[in-house]
Amino acid sequence: MVTTRIAVLGCAAVVALSLTGCSSPGPAEDGITVFAAASLKASFTELGEQFEQTRPGTAVTFTFAGSSDLVSQLSQGAPGDVLASADTITMDKARDAELIDGDPVTFATNTLTIVTPPGNPAGIGSFSDLATSGTTVVVCAPQVPCGAATEKIETTAGVSLTPASEESSVTDVLGKVTSGQADAGLVYVTDAAGAGDAVVTVPFPEASGAVNSYPIAALADSGAPDIASAFVDFVSGPDGRKVLADAGFGAP
């Protein structure tokens, strides 16, 4: 779990006898906590900064983790204002648990790709190559959206993988590959793009059969429902769409 705090604070004029000077920044007037899927970290961090600029005095705090872990934390009483998950199934669980307020809004889509260390030493060229004996493959755990997508692809492709590990978030899978602990891993195309030259990306056609939709919703117990609703609208609106598209997310 990664928690990120972003705050935009104004400088208040100090009115004294001489009407001069400027105070040091004080605490934010309002704030929200956003629980977001790990694959959204870069995009949502940028969107949080932009959102704060439109609402001076507002702070956006993020908790990034696997979607299922986020819902578990909220179910156990963790305070929050917005939830953004990497699939609709996880959001449905949050709705069934009465954690969200109103209907969620789908704001992006994503698909999986294969990543390998630089040079692709294992010579991975297709999804079926991941099942080759002696190949060390890392995937997401089945309860995580990227893991559920992996299982769906295995079924449709008729290929059974034997992963060396099943991680709780897509960023953990990427970390195993970039650190050289795996010959290949299955991550979202956005994570692969964000990794740059640290990985080699190997697209495969079967990925199109497991597209993940990303929904976002304000939480029922939000202490700042107006700001939470405004953030949902910001992410699903034109500003959010541009940032997400630049990161490689598909349109909803």
C-alpha cells in the first residue's frame, strides 16, 4: 500500500499597520482521501495536482494498492472519500457492501501486455511462450483485477501458466521484472509505458479479450461529499480524459 499526500496551499496576506508581508503557508482548508488502484498512481497523482489548482486550499491524499485490498481496507473502517478500482467486479463488491454513494462512473479502460527485462533474455514473443518450461513468470493474484484478466486470457487462449509468484498489485509484478527476478510478467499497457526503457514490451493479441473497465465513485461515509463528487466529475471529465489518454488508458 502506498499513500501519497499532495497539497496546494495559498499564501495569505498579513494585514498589519503597514499592510505589508505574506504569511507562511498554513494547513489546507479542506481535503479528501482517494483510494485508487495501483495502476492509477502516476495518472491520479497528476490529476490530484490539477484538481488542487482548481480548488485552492484543498488537499488530495491518495492510497494506492490492489483494488481488492482497497475494498478490504474500506470494509474494515478505513476513512476515505473516493474509490477508483481497476475493474467493475471489485466496485460491485463495494456497492454491495454499501460503501459507495450512488452509481459509479466508468472513466477508463486498460489491457494487459507482457513485459520482460531489457534485451528480453528469455526470448518471449507470445503469450504461449510464458508457459515454456524453465521460464520464470510473475502475474497478479486471481483476486486482483489484473489477475482475473490473466485467468480469462489463459482460458480463452487455452494456455495454462505456472507463475513463480502471484502479486497483490500490478506494480509488484512490474517490480519483479525490472529487478531481474522474473523472465516476464503480465502488467497493464499503462504500467509498461510508464516503465520506459526498464522493460521490453511484448504485445499479444489475446489481451483484447480481457479489457478492464475502471469505475470511480464517491464513498458513502465521505466527510467531504461535495469535494468527493467534484473529484469524480474531474476524473471522468475532459481534464481526466486527457491525462489518462496520455498515459495509455483507453476511453470508457
